[in-house]
Amino acid sequence: MTPGTRLAQLLQLVLPTRATPTATTVPAQPRSQRRGARATIIGFALVLFGLHLAALFVLDHASPGFRDPEYARRVTRLRSRMAENPGRPLVMVVGSSRAAMGVHPAAWESTRTSD
């Protein structure tokens, strides 16, 4: 055995060697399996999207009190007040507490003309 051969054997023991890719290392998947997997993922995404849309509709339109009970109480109270005076125009002030503190309904009533 020559010194070069002995050195090569020692280096093979110490240094990691790269595996050469062969046909048995990574089995190739048939196209039908890839298409089936792709169709499954796309179908799952579409079903998930549909469920999100259904939940959005139910929570926002069918039963808004489920998600936000305070909002549902305010809408119910507003609708009952509008039913008391059907011909009266609706004035709504939206804002923070500053807007609420600046609104005086009694002052508005005193300036209102009689119908």
C-alpha cells in the first residue's frame, strides 16, 4: 500500500462524503399523484374560504348580536325610535365622547319648526 492510498483511506474516514444521487435515492412521483395532491390542496383552500364567507355572513348579517351585543342593542333601540316617528328625519352623530358631549338634543328641539 502506498502512502497516498493510505492517506486517501484516512481522509475518507475523517471527512464526510457526499452521496451520489441515484434513482433509488429520491423516488419519482407519478404525475397523477401530484395532480391529486394539488387538487386536494386547492379543494381544501376553497372549502376553507367558503366557510369563512359563511361565518362572515352569519356573524354580520344574520345575528349581529352574537359578535357585538352592544351594537345589536343600539340598532334595536334606533329602529324602535324610528318606528315611533316614521316621517321624522334621522340625524345620527358618530364620534367619540367629544362628539357626544357637544350634542344637545334639547337645543335642536327648540329650533325645530312645527310641522
